[in-house]
Amino acid sequence: MKSLPELLVPVGDPDKLGTALRYGADAVYLGGQALSLRAKTDGFSFPEVETAVREAHRHDAKVYFTLNLLAWEEHLDVVERYLEELGSCAVDGVIIADPGIVAMARKRIPHIPIHLSTQANTSNSASAMFWRDLGIRRVNVARELGAARIRAMAQKVGGLELEVFVHGAMCMAISGRCLLSAHLNQRSGNLGLCTHPCRFDYKVTAVRLEERLRPGQDMWEICEDEEYTQIMGAQDLCLIKYLRWFRQAGVHSLKIEGRMKTPSYLAQVTDIYRTALDDLAAGNFRPGLYLEELQQLGTRPLSTGFFTPERITLRPALPRTLKKNIVAKLIEPVRPGLWLMDVKHRFQTSDPLEIVLPGLRRPVLAAADYGVEKEEGLHVGTAHSGLRLLLHCDHPDLEPGLFLRSHFPEAHTGAEQR
């Protein structure tokens, strides 16, 4: 069997880097404070990039820097300054979409490998080899490609690494090139300012929309019992069932979308894919378990997108009341058996909790196993989101940076009735 693909996960700001590394990322991708297609994240200053590289390399992980905007003329001076700064950073690659910026990077930072962004829409082997001949080390293939086309490309592009998005939000546009946000809100998604109008709620003002050659068939969703509908909102991509296929096809890197997601989301999705890859290597692949865990995280149905000949909906979206909530993050030990924690979601301290450990391990803390109090020592019966509290617990697996999760879905805890 071929080696396992790299697990590449998003890191939107320095706080999320430790989470990604703790839960098993092989590599992370991050951006600066501009020019990276995620303008609403804090991003990294260049001193923070250097710190991130040192920390990632200490964990034998790689760091790829995103510079993947489709630039306007007025951006080029800033791009030049970014490239000059990157020259002294030991990043393992820079992700670019714009061919002009590719040329600038080859001139300014020839020692840093260039990875081609999905925004470049590389959809065939001839295009991939064109980029290879221009010095590109890796191509993130167009999101619109199915398994057969990815395999055919992989068989023809020797010497070029292929990277594929396997999990996260999908865009209705071609490889993310969309003008809806620019049209509605004067904020271009191609510059990192997308307001996601494809996920807005729209009101149906006509009875039905059908195509002339398909009479009687509703071509778009219409919900007669609802006032608004997310008519353009795509399902979320989830290809965890196909990890063996990616390994056999020789795909080098599996990429997870979500630099704007929360640290708790990042922890869980990284842990699930890391565990799945390790299970695959050990001959103990458990797709049902992984899908059950991933279903806890999404707000839209999980599907195969374009990967399969016909889109397969793997799991529906769970109602909020059927999800287990991340309730807290451990910050640091105060003394043995006492932890400072940030509360992320309200919970009752009489309810059992789960420790979210790498390897999909979820040991349960019964109510008798822990206690919660304020920093001045007062017992807490209800822990409210946004508070920093103390956790009394001597479980041997507790470490800084780990998350705690409710043991039962919210609907089963009775929290709404308390």
C-alpha cells in the first residue's frame, strides 16, 4: 500500500495552531492579516508566522502560507512586501492562485515551494503539467472533479503533488470564484471578503420554477410551509468514507476547509480524520463511527459533492438539540487536580461530561468525578458561556488545550427545562 496522505487542516489565528497540532494535523495552512481569502479571520503577523513554524516543526508538522487572492492592480505592492517578509520565514510552502503572483513568488522566494490554490481551477492533467513546468510543486485540484477525473489526472502528472478538499463547506461557484457577494454587498469573495449570500434566507415569490423540457418537475426547492428558504446553500462535503481510495490513487494531501471555524470544531474534525487515517493504516477502518462524530459538527447535510457520479447524502444535518456540545476548554493547571477552564457553552455541573481526547477517545466524567467553582471558591451549579471557571478533577488524561463535551445531546439533558 502507498503511504498515508497528509492531513492538512486550517488555522485561522494563532490560538487555533495548538489545537490543530494537538489533535493530529500533519500540516496546517494559515494566512497573514490580509490577502489570504479569509479577511474576516485575525490571521497571523509575520512574527507569529515564524513562531507558528517553529512550533509546527517541533511537532513534525508543516506550515503552508496562503497568498491566494485574485489580485487587483492596487494589491501588487502589498504582495511584494508579503513576499519579502516570507523570504525570511521557514514556511514549507506558499499557496497561490494568481499567475502573476506565481511569477513574482518564483522571483522573490525561489527557495519556498509553491502550491497552486483551488481558485486556479485546475481541472485536467494538461493544465496541471502546465503549472508543474512553471515550477509549481503541488496543485489543489478543482473542487468540481469527481473520483474518475482525479484518478486520471494523478496517473498523468508525475512529479507533481495533488491535494484534494475532502471536508467542509462547498461553494456554488466554480472553485470558489464567485461574484454574488461583490454584487450584493460590494465585498468580493475573491479578495477574502465573502459575505456568503448563497446561504442567505430567500423568500419564494413564485409558485414554481420549471425548465421547458422538463414539464412538471420542480427545478428548485420551494417550501410551502416556510416563509424563507436557503435555495442556493450547498450541502457540506464529506469524503471520509473514501480515504482508502485517496491512498490508492496516490493523492498526496487531504485538505479540510474552515479557517473561520471555531477551535472546538477544528479539534473534533481534525481528530476524526486523523483517527480515520491511522485506523486505515492499522486495518481497522470504521466509517460509521467517523460519520456519526462528524454529524455532530455540521449545520448542513454531509454529502459526497462532485466526487461520486451522483451526489450521495451521507448524513442529514442534526437538529441543535440532538448534538453534544463542546462546553469548555482547559487552559492550564492551577495545582494538581485543579484546572482553569474557559466555558464555551452553558452546562449543568450535575451532568456527565466527556473529555475530547485524540484518537476519538471520549472518557466520561460522571458528576461525582468533577466539580466547578468560581475563582474565589464559590460552587457553581450552572456554568455559563463566556466565564472562566475552575474545574476540580484528577483524571489522568487532562491536559492544557483539551476540550470537554456534554455526554448526552442537549435534548436529553433537560437543560432547556432548568
